[in-house]
Amino acid sequence: MQFSASQIAAMLNGKLEGNPDVQVDDIAKIEEAEKNTICFIANPKYEEYIYSTKAGIVIINKDFEINKAVQPTLIRVKDAYGSFAKLLEQYNEIINQDRINKKGIEEPAYIADSASLGKNIYIGAFAYIGKNVTIGDNTKIYPGVYLGDNVTVGNNTTLYAGAKVYFDCEIGHQVILHAGVVIGSDGFGFAPDKEGKYNKIPQIGNVRIENNVEIGANTCIDRATMGSTIISEGVKLDNLIQIAHNVDIDKNTVIAAQTGISGSTKIGKNCTFGGQVGIAGHIQIADQTRVGAQSGILKSNKGSNKALNGTPAIGYTQSLRSYSIYKNLPKLEKRVKELEGIINQLQEDKK
């Protein structure tokens, strides 16, 4: 299906520069684009490609400065990245209609008699739907998904192949669980006895995932010892993240892959975490905290809108200054030894 530059500009509420009738039928990266494709530039480091790209249409920010002639038709928008994401969503709906619009119940699948199923749902082959499970309207349960007893799943939610949700857990509306996600496995709770053995502490709580949450493949979220482990509205979790029992992550926080969060830690709203961050248990992280990749947070941080980096994590600017010294330690050691030699020689000369 082809779309003209004028049609796309109208969809994105953008301003056209160039031929409004140019047609495209595919999407591409700007460095690989052909004349039948549309692409975008949001990052300044890709600016050079706008002068060499073969793309038919390029979406750019309103304030993007063009210094010489360009071949493609341009569409200027307030936010090129956001507009391109909107375009991708529309494109995905068109080319993947069969996948997006899956409906019905495939065989074989086990569905308990007491389960409550909403309208226009899809349940794939080999799915297991336990007792008293509730599934909302327009929800998709892909093959091999397990929903334990008393699980609730909201409307317009998607659970991809092999996702597992243990008993009593709650999944909200417009949630996406990618393949291999495990929700509600036991928290890591053991009590040592006098003989040094570890006795398991029953984990009788659950996990509560609120609306508009997306959780990446093979991420694990443990059930609470008591009460709930909470993933609040709008949270986005990458692949391969471990979230321990009784963790509470507030709204619109984003966490990258391989991060580990220890038990009973509370994370504020609109925080961002780079990959491989380690977070100690029983601490609090303030709203709008930004944490660099591979940082280790060992204590609570107070005051919102701070950037942290390093292990143990300190202020971002402070960590850069510290690193600039750290990388020069071999030179500094050599200089110290030279100075010690000079001092020793001066002391010998005085004798």
C-alpha cells in the first residue's frame, strides 16, 4: 500500500518541503533507504545522511537546519522521533493485521470451567488457563502461556508465547508481557536456623501490574512475602530484569536490561536506569532519578531529579571527575615515587 507525502504530513500534522505527491510503501533507516521508503532524523550525528540518502521522504524536527540541497521530500514536525513512532504504529497495524487481529481459541488449550473469558479474545494452542482466571476483552494469550488460579488479566493486554503468571497475580489493561516473562515466582526468602541451614519462608503475597506496562522477554518479578510487589502504571521494563519480593516501582519509570532490584526497595516516578544496574534492598529511590549503566545503588537517595553513576553510585558529575583521576592513577603513582626519591635525596644531602 502506497502513501503520498501529503497524506503522511496530514497524519503527523507536519509541514511539507518538496514534492507532495511522492509515494512511499516502506520504512527504512536513513543510511539504507531507497526512493520508495520513508525515514527520519532525530539524532544530530546522522545529519550527514540527509544529503546522501535515497529516501523518498524524511521526517525531521522543525528546527533542523538544511545547509545544502537535498533529494527527498521533507516533513517538518515538532518531534521527529515521536512522529516516526506514530507512523510505525500505523504501519504495523496495516502489514500485520493477521497477527494483531488474532481471535478465537486454538486447540489444544486447557481452560478451567470456572475461568471467565472476555469478548474478542485470542487463546493460543497449549495455553493453560487455571481456576477462576478472569481475562478481559480484546486480550491475546499466545501459545504456551500459563495463567495460574485466580489470576486476573485486563482488557487489550497481550501475553506472548511462554509467559508465566503464577496464582493470585493481577495484570492490568493495555499490558504487554513478552516471551518468557515470569510473574509471581517465589521471592528469595529464607531464614537461617541454629545449624546454619536455610528454611524457606512462605511467600503468600502476589504481584500487581497496573495499566500500560510493558515487560521485556525473560524478565522475572517475584511475588511479595506478604502484600504485593507493585509495578505501577506506565512502567517499561527491558529484557532480563530481576525484581525481588515487595519491590514497588512507581509510575512511568524505565529500566534497561540486566538490572537487579533487591527486596522491599521503593523506586519513585519517572526514573530511568541504564543496563546492569544493581540496587540493594530496603532502600528508597526518589522521583526522576537517573542512573548510569552498571551503577550500584547501596543506600537511599533523597531529593528528586538527580543523576547517579558508579559503584557505589554517587553524583554523575562527581563520578566523572573521580574517573578522570582514577584512570591516571598509574601516572600519579609513578610521580609520587619520583617525588619520594627527590625527598629522600634531599634528606640525605642534609646529613
